[in-house]
Amino acid sequence: MSLAYLNGEFLPLAAARVPAMDRGFLFGDGVYEVIPVYSRRPFRLDEHLARLQKSLAGIRLDNPHTADEWKSLIGRVVAAAEWDDQSVYLQVTRGPMAARNHAFPKTVTPTVFAMTEPLVTPSPELRATGVAAVAAADFRWLRCDLKATSLLANCLLRQLAVDAGCAETVLLRDGFLTEGAASNIFVVKAGRLLAPPKNHLMLPGITYDVVLELAAAHGLPCEVRDVLAAEVTDADELWMTSSTKEVLAIVALDGRPVGSGKPGPVFARMYGWYQDFKQNVMRRG
């Protein structure tokens, strides 16, 4: 049976409870992290913990654990689960308060939660056909670089895709690409990979980093820069990336085909490089 972790206690997930006055419950006042685990090895754990630290600093909340303490509790959660490939979820909120008040409590007791789920990646059939997406204006707040738990805007944007029978919503702000509702987005044009830069308008994805590293290692021309909305709609290929989706081709946007309407040749190369990397590094490193 898999275990969850809550405020120093390992227990079944169904038994985990937080107070109704927790600021994470009332205000979404907290941050989270998602860590893929391959063959029971957390991938780039140091980088994920560094991103967690950046998010905590961004909301002015002290980290409740050292890196070694995080690694210990993550290791125990991973070891107790029945799956070899997992998706570990961490969440830290500012904790409970005596009375509902927007201002931070004078005394803060963070709520720390961790759980794991099976890591489910797209099927071979989905890889072969690709997925459809819709585009929408990015109306989220201006600190998207923080992995905050207040994800209502992301949920509303993601639901636009669900309502249209699509896999993702591609977000555009002021004429430029930012990211997806729950992914990073890459553009391919004339054999060149285009990626939006890391800034306050997008979450710096760990898989985003891997894709750029693989492109550099294999000589794929790449530009990290502001990507125009027109370059998205005129792309030869579009990809979405995340720890669960890995690298997945978007073959239709707003009902119109992207390129040939099938996963393109650059995607095929990147997908092969990614799978080799997963087998040789993620599972063994």
C-alpha cells in the first residue's frame, strides 16, 4: 500500500486531513512540486527541490525542510509505493490560521504534504497520431514562474481544451506564446526549434530543460526567444512537454492542421533522443 506524508506522519492517503482554516484550503496560499520517478529513481531531484525553494521564496515562506530531509521523506514515499515509475507530488502551504485574514499570520506552521501516483505516459498510439489543442488568451497572474497551488486560471484554461475534445490549451499573451495550461510548448519552423524564454510568464519546466539539452547535444538548431503568436499558428510542428506527457506532438490547433497534420520529422528525432535519454540516464543516473 502506498503511503502519503503529512506534517511528519506517514499514513494512507485516505487518512490524510488538513484543518479547514488552512491557508492553502482557503486562499491557495502554497506551492507544489511534481517529480517524475523512473525505476524508483527520482529524476533531477536536486533541480526539483531548487525549483520548490524558488517558489517558496517567491511567496515569502521559509522552507520547512532541508534538502536531505526532503530526499529522505521522498525516498520513503517512493519505496512504499507499488509502482516502479511514479509521479511524486509535494505541497507546502502557509498552514492554519486562527481567523480568516489575508495578511500572513504572525506565527506560521506550514502544512507539508507528499504523495505519489503511477506515472502514466502517452500510449504508442497517441504518440503516432498526435493530439489536438486550442489556443486562448493567457489571463493568469504575472508570477507564473512560481509553482503555486492557486491554479484556478489554469484549470479554466485547460477545461477549454477538454470542452473541445482536445489535449491542451496553448496560451498566448500580448501577441506572444507563453506555455500550455499544464505544459511547455515548442514550435518548429524550417527545421529550427523555437522556445519561449524562462521569465515570470511561464513555469520553468524540467522537461523543457531536457528538450533544449537534447537539441544542443544532437545539433538541432534552436532559438530561445519571444515566439510570436503568428509563428505558432504558422508552425511546421508544435510540441507539448511535461514530466507526464514527455514530448507529444500537437497536430491540430483550433481545428486546423499543424504542418502536415501528423507528427513531424523533427518530433520523431526528438522523441527518439528523449526515449534514449530516459533509458540511459533517467533510469540509471
